[in-house]
Amino acid sequence: MKKVWVLALALSTASWSWGQSDLELAEFYYNEGSYAQAKLYLDQIWKRTKSKKVFDIYYETLLALDDFDAAEKLVKSRMRNRNTRATAYVELGQLYVHFDMPLEAKEAFDEALNRLEPSRNSAIALANAFIKLNELDRASEVYAKARDLGVADLDYQLADLEGRRGNYDGMIDASIRLMRSKPQYFRNVQNSFNRNLRIQDNPELGELVRSKLLRAAREFPEDLALPEMLVWYFNQVNDFANALVHAKSLDLRLRESGERIIELAQTAVRNDDYGTASKCYEYLASKGPDNPYYFTARAQALSMRLQPLLAEAPPDREAIANLAGEFEQSLEELGLSAETAKIAQDLAHVRAFYLQAPREAIALLEDILAISGLYERTAAVCKLELGDILVFQDDIWDASLLFSQVELDYKDDLLGHEAKFRNARISYYTGDFDWAQSQLDALKASTSKLISNDAIDLSLLITDNYALDTLVEPMWLFAQADLLSTQYRYDEAQSKLDSIVALWPGHALTDEILMEHAHMALQRGDIDTAAVFLQEIIDLHFDDILADDALFQLAVLREDIEGDFITAAALYEQLLFDYPGSLHAVEARRRFRALRGDEVTN
């Protein structure tokens, strides 16, 4: 018996080996395009092995040989299997399409649909067979019939199919049903909407999503997936105010601590929506001191109101002074501690640079640094702020010492990069241009886009006007004027700039001098003078590195300050046409399209 068993095993192994060898030879000939030789092997293999792999290569071989009769016989042989009968009719229809037999193809496809079994797996298999042939309408008919037969749980497949068909109405409906029944598919729906709808570029589709989500949210108020999706949608279209409405609803219903509100506030800030960010933090602060984000919220609510005021040109000093009073009241109420250091730091900045009280600002920052248990990063930020104020006070070397401390403590951190840039700027102010350039070169690759751009701008200023010039004095005078402008000593700065023009007419610094004049005029509120300087750069220095900056700043001035939208749009268009590689191109394009009415603004 043992010998018989060993002999049987050997024969079986040999048979499998021969079969495997035949299939490998068939695949070799098929891949080489020798279809007749491949068919010789496949005729025999198919008799022994009815696998899907063998069927596919055999079928493709027969098609390549234009052997209609053999191909039809092969496909029909699969109809004897109940599990593959419906999909076999799809394959038969494909065969008829290949041989240009449209009526027979339609009959085969109709028969496939008639033989649909009332099960989810059968519906998906048959629909996928049609999708493989790009017969998307037929696939849609499969799912419609499956639903009529009582088959459920097809919304994931249906949403994908309708997206392929371009039936976005049906896709959104299926996606909403999917989220309601299976909230874990939330991310899948988001990805699908991004891929198929691109709502940022297609406002009409975005409006369709919004209306359907809002309707569903009203119809099913108990469903949490719908407000989640609304928060996501409003974030996508930068409507953070409406996103906050639904985020607050979720926060209350789920009794959360405010994590999603913090995240929304940060997103709003990245998109310059400080108003909504402030409301986010005010909402968190209203939860009271027991909330873990209470002190952060109190500080950030004030800071978010301050940032847009500081960004205005010219700054509204009265509004800043009134807000500083609220900072002081908050400090009196909460006390100076590690948790309120941010409030005190912002107040110190306002006192130094906007309320002409630098000594009070320095004293407040020193009080912060003396707090027991102060967070190390908070201390580093306060040192940077204190250093900036010392530069403002002309105490350059003490400022450099503070910056060096932070740079050493946070060498590979963004804080260290910030400190390094400030020290490079001090070297520039003091005329040590070679050392400043070496530091700036190291910062150009900073992971912070803001630091990297600032480093590149200052480096280009030095390279264009010092490294290639045998005269050092013009650059030295300009750096002094730049420092004086930073210190709001505009008359002294203007005097130095005028001396450069008088002594070295036509110097390469001329466009930078005009830009500095424009900046000082804006800070003083002299809009007309600022516009004249910017226009002079555009007209006479169109091939210099500041030309696109001047165009963009003049366009923003016309739009935001003067409300001259026609002139602003023309300037944005000029920038996009003349300077397509400008760093301002993306924002200029967005503003131009908004002014032209291409976008639906919120």
C-alpha cells in the first residue's frame, strides 16, 4: 500500500508539473505575440483547468486570432456555472461588441441583467463586469434593479459609480446615505468629493453639496455625521464662520472640551480670518476656568483681534490703544502667570511699537521672564520680543545677545531660525554684510516659508547692491535708513535715503529706496504719496526685483484702501501677465478672479 501511495503521489506531482510547464509556455508565447502557438497549449490546459487565469489568457488569445466561434464557445461554457452565469453574459456581450455585432451585444447585456441574483455580492460582481467594459449606464441599471430586489448596502459602490458617470447629484445622495449608515466612511466620502467634485474650483457643485447636506441635516437632526461633513465643507470653501456654527453644535452635543474648535481657529488664522478665529476662542473662554483651554482661549481671543489691527497700513492707533486697555484688564483679572504670559507679551509689543512706551514694555517682558515655572518656549518667544524692542531702542548689541541665546537653545527649531534671522538682520543694520549673507544663506532652506522668504529677500538686497558693487557706502547708508524706518524715525530715514540719491544718482538701490519711501508714506497714512512711489517703480524699474512687489502692493492699495476695484483688477492682471513667476502670483490670481466675478465669495 505504501508503494502504491508513493507512486500515486509521484504521478500526481508529475502531472501538476507538466501542467504548470504547459501554462508557462502558453504565457510565454502569448506575451511574445505568438498566439497560434499559445492556443495549442491553451486548448489542452482549458480542458484540465477551468481557472479564471486560464480563461482570461485563453479568451484574449482567441480574440487576437479573430477566432469568433471558439471565443463564443469558451464564453458560453462559463454559463453552466450559476455563480458566473450573469457575468458570463457580460463577457458574451463584450465579445459581440468586439466583432461589431451590436444587436447581439444588447441581447447579451439584457440577459445578464435579467439573470441578476438578489444578493449584494452578485450585484457588485455584475456591476463591476459592466464597469470594466466602461458600460457605466448598464452598471447603474444593475444597482437600480438590485435595490428593487431588496438588496441593501450598495451606497459605497453606487457613489463611486455615479462619480464616474458624472452624475454628481446621485453621487452626493449616495454618499450622504453611506455616511448615515456607516459613519466610518466619512474620510472616504471626503476623498471622493475632493477627487470628483473639486468644489474649490467648481462653486456650482459646492453649492449642490451644501444644499443637500443642509437638507439632510434638517431631516435627520440626530445624525452626527452630517454636521461633521458640513464643518468639512465650509472649511473647504473657506467659510469658517459657518463652519464654526456646526462645530459648536457638535462640541455641545458631544460634550467635548473644544479640540475641534481649536483646530478650526488655527485653520481660520492660516487663511487670515482672524474674526472667526477670535469667535472660536471667545466660545472656548465662555466655558469657564474649568475648561483646559481657558487661559489659551482668553489670550488668543485678544490676540486674534489685535493681529488685523497691526496689519493695517496705516495702523489705527486709537483702536490699538483701546484694545490694549482690554489686555490690561484681562491681566488684572487673571494675574501674571505662565498661563497669561501670552497676554502680557502681546501687551508689551503694543506698548513698545504703538503706544510709545518701550520702557514699560521692557519692564513687563522682564516680569514675564521672572515667572516661576514659565514654559521654556514662552521664555524664548519673550526674549525674541525683548530683542526686537531693544533694536527699536537702538540697543543693538544687547538685542543680539538675546537672539544668540535663543539660537543656541533652539538650534534646529523654528525659534532658532527666527533668532538667527534677527541676528543676520542686525549684522545687516551694522554694515557687516558678508556675515549677514552667510547667515541668510543658511536660512534659505528653512522649513518655515515665512523665514525662508524673508531670508531670500534680504539676501537678494545685499547681493544685488553690495556684493557686485565696489562702493560700500550706499549700501551702508541704506541699511541705516532701513533701521531708522523700523524705529519709526521716518524723517531721519528719509534724509539718509535722499543723500544716496543725491550722491549716487541712478544707483542700483534706487528701486529699494522708492519702496522704502512708499512703505513710510503708507505708515504715515499718506496713501497718494505711497501710490506715486510704487507707480514709479512699476514704470521706471520694471526689470528690477521689486517690480512685481510694487505692482501687487499698489493693486492691494487700490482694492483694500481706496475701493477702486477696476484699477486693482487691471494691476493684478498686469502682474500675472508680466511676472507669472512672482511669489504674489497665486494671491493676485485669486483676487483678480474674485474682482472679475469668477468666484462665489462668502
